[in-house]
Amino acid sequence: MLKCFKLNNRVVFIFLLIVNGLLAIYSVPVTDFGDAPDYIEISKTLLGEGNGVNFAHRSPLYSIIMAGFMTIFDEPAIFKIMVIFQFILVAVSCCLIYVMFLRLFTNKMIPAIIAVASNFLLSTIYYATIILTEILGLFLLISALHFLFRFFDKSQWKDILILGTMIGLLSLAKFNAIPLILTFAALSMYTLYLKKASLTKWAYTLSVLFVPYLIIINAWSFYNYQHNGFYGLFPGSYRGVSRNIIIASIHPENRVSETHQPVLDIFLKAREEYLVADAPTGKGSLSQLDKFGILSELYGGFRIYLLAVPKLNAYYKLPAQAGEYKLAQKLSGFYREIAKQNTRFIWKYRLFSLVNSFRASTSASLPLEYGAINLNILPSAVFWVYKLGFFGMSVFVFLAFFVFWVKVLTNKSKPNFTLLTMFFIVFSFWGINFVFVAEANSNRYKFPADPLIIGLFLYYGREAFQWAKSRNFFLRLV
């Protein structure tokens, strides 16, 4: 029996490795789309070979790893190596996903389906082919969950130590994941509560969790102090919410101080240019369904910002090498004035950020000018089905969360720790997007939680099916 169990696991692991090996061989690295050029330039800067542009606002871990590979490989081979590396991370992550969902299912086929579905998720394949930090973030989150569950099962200090390390690295891989330390700390404390641990054990566990985390984030903060003139993970400026949503909220009726009037004029001019331009669309774009201009405002902030940057740099006499963070410092007072006037707009898009979190993490297709490479070989219908299907899954999981708590309260029992953890992580990403108004990026920012959404959908889908079957619901339909 044990031998058969191991053999089944081995088949799943080998299949995932083979699939990702084939995808890595087939995929064409994309280096000039989205934020990819920035991450490449950061790696070169770390090696003393960059163009001098300051990218202190970018999360550094992905570029640090790529810089390590750059000491061995030259361009363009380095980009293929990074794609291979990312598909290896996908394979390992999906193996851990399989192991994670074995906790919820006695039938190994369903965890295998979840792992394979997570692997073949269009967002997963898309991000694995682009020089971006998303796949690294996925691997670190799933690894952190793996060690949290190990700590729950065995209460060994080494697991909580590795957990703190993984969360620290995740914070450097994706700045939007920084608040997750609170989620993991709460779940770790709940584990101790369930085991009725002593106060000494509580204090010891918290120390072991936070020490590696604090060492990691302070190491990067010290780097910024030495090289960028501030102590912190990223430069501070007034942005209680996303910069892009503040810019999107700008309208001609806004009034600012005399000092900031030239800045407002620049942004208003850029806004006019944006409104008359046609935004690029990819295959299966849902923008065709937007009859109220919601997407125009949701995505407009970043495009308006890009149009305004050259004139803003000229106004502030900033060199091109100053990068975004220097400009952010100059604009912090302006952002404050605009945000105070447009709170209603910001609250509206706080809600839209939550709803946007339910969408697939990316359209998964590159602009048409890239040609038939990677996922662009697929017909538009595939992207439509994917986007609508994932949105439906997310809404289902959102509703399932309330079913989960109703059952807990009705049965007056302790919640299943695995389900509780998965819900907490998914809702943490959704909550981060809501609080900080991640707007157009909110669907991308929650990407690491996508496998949990798939798994929770299948778990509660099965629960719903069994409930309906037990009440002869399908017979009544016939």
C-alpha cells in the first residue's frame, strides 16, 4: 500500500517536471514587455553595468537572482536560462500544491488535477515566459504555506524558521505581499492556540518567525540607505493608495496650490492625450464589454503618468537617470492635494480593485505585434473562456467562504486549519488590493493565490455536488 502511494506521487511529480521541461524548451523569452526591461536593468545595475537609472521602487529579489545568473551567462542566453529557471519553479510549486491538497482529499486524483490545472493556468504559463517576478512570488508563497502546514503537523522550530525566511524573501520578491507577514503570524499563533502551547512557546515561536524576516528586510533597507539615501524597503512618498489611481482621478475641476498648478496642467494635458488615443488590446480583450468607461479610468492612470513623465522631469529638472522614485518624492505633496479632493473616486475604485481581483491574473496574450509566439498561438475564444471561467471561480470561492463559516458556527467546531489558511491567504490578497486600491494591477497582484482559488473551487464544488446528490436534486430536474 505504501509503495503504491509513493508510486502515485512519483508519477505526478515526473509528469509535472516533463510538462514544464517541454514548455521551457518551447517558450520564447519576452524581455521588452511591461516591467521586464526594468528588472533586467536592475540586474545590470547590481553588477555595475546598468545605465544609472534608479529603480529603488521595484522589488529586488528577482533581479538579484538574475544578476547571479548574469555572472555565468551572457545575453541573450541569460533570458532563456531565466525562462527555464521559472518553469523549474513552476514545477516545484505545483508539486507542493499537490502535496498541500492531499490534506483535504482522500482521493489523490483531485489534488493532481488541482496541481496540473495550476500548471496549465494561462497566467502561469504567461508569467513563466516573461522576465517578471510573478513566478518567483508564486514559488515563495507556496513554499511558505508548505512550511506552515509542516509546523502545524510537527511543531518543529526549524519549520517556523524557514517560514519566516520564506515570507521575508516573498516581501522582497513582491512588495504588495509585505502585509502577509501579519496573516502568517496570526495563523502560526492559531496553531499554538490549538495545541494549547505555553506563553514561553508563543514568545519563542514569534521570535523564531520574525528574526529571519527582520534580518532579510533590514538587509535590503540597509542597502537602500547606502545606495539610495533612505532606509526602507522602498522610497516613501504620499501614497496611502496607488499612485495610478490618484492620477486617474485627476479632472479639470481639481484645484491645487499655486506651487502645484504647473504639475496639474501637465497631468491634465496628458489626460487629454490619453482620452483621444486608442488603447492597445490583446486577444479576447474584455474591454469590448465596457460600456461605462470603467476600464478606461481603471487603466488610465498609468498611461497618463507615462505621457506626463517627460514634461514632469523637465519641469523638476530631473535627469533621466533619476528614475521613478525621485519624481515620486517631488510629487508627494501634489498627490496629497489631489487624493483629498477625489476621495469619492478613490473609494469607488477601491471597490473595483476588489472586483478586479476576481479576474484572471492577466489577459495571458501579448499584443498582436509579437506574432504567434507562446500563448499567442491560441485562438481568442480560449482567452474569453479562461477569463470568464476564472472570474466565475473567484466569485464561487468568495461565497464559499461564508458557507465555510456558517458550517463552523452551526456545528460549533474548530475550523479545518487547511481550509482556514487557504481562505485567509486568498482574502489577504483581495484585502490588500482593496485597502491600497491596486486598481488595474489588482488581478496581477493576487496571482500567487490563484492555485488556492482553483483548489477551493474544486473542494466546494464537490461539496455542493454531494449536497445536491444527497437531496435527490438531480432526480427532481429529470
